[in-house]
Amino acid sequence: MERTSTANDLSDRLRRRLETERREIEELTASELKRLGENSRRVARNALSTIERDTEEATARMRELLAKAWQRPLIVGLSLWLGFFGGSWATMRWLAGSIQDRIETLAELDYDIQDARQTIAQLEVDTWGVALLEIEGERVVVLPAGTLDNTDWTWRDRPAVKLSNR
């Protein structure tokens, strides 16, 4: 039996074959697209991780450079501050010591002056107010007020007796 094909049979077979080939092409295309998508995702993930790693490394280097860039001004600033602070502190200590020494010296001098005044007052009491002076190259004995009524010499309204130069 010989089989004869008709145009409809040929058309049906051609349609089925085209349909089959179309499905195969679609499946192959879908498979390739799926594989391409997976490869693209893998490449994108790798690229993203590489970018993240490179960014972290660059950030770490930048942080290190920034830290080094700030270290020198920080050290210089701290050194200057320490120098100013230490110098000011030392100057204040020296000035305080100097002022304290002067206060103590002044107190000692006040005491010495008071002691000298007491000594002078005691000398006047012990010498009955008599004083030995040299006025204009002449030696003079100054007596207490009211001891002599008529003298040729006076000193601060006190009678004075001129001594001979022999």
C-alpha cells in the first residue's frame, strides 16, 4: 500500500514539524537564557564582591592616610600645648617663688627696721639725747633741747657745741 500524501497531510506534517522545532528552539532559547542569566548573576556577584573588596581596601588605605595626615598636626599641636602649658607653669612657679622670697625679705627688713628704731630710741635714752655729728666739716656735739640757753650753734632747734679740730 502505497501511501499518498495529500496537501493537507503535508501541511499538517509541516505544521507539526514547525511546532516541534519551535518548541525545541523555545526550550533551547529558554535554557540558554537561563544559563546566561545564571552566568550574568554569577559575574555580577563576583564583580560586586570584587568592587566591595576593592572599596574596603581603598577605604582602609584612605583611613590610614587620613590617620597619618592627622598625626603630625596632632603631635605638633600637643607639643606646642605642652610647651606653652609647661612654660607657663614653670614661669608661674618661678614668679610665685620670687614674690614669696621678696615678701619674706620685706618682712625681715621691716623687722630689722623696727629693731633699728628700737635701738635708736634706746640709744637716745642711754645718751640722754646727746648726738655727735659732723656738719660742714666741723665736729659738733648736739645736746638735748633745753640744756643750754645760749649757744653759738644749733641743730634742728637743739643747742650744739662745736669741738676743736686739734
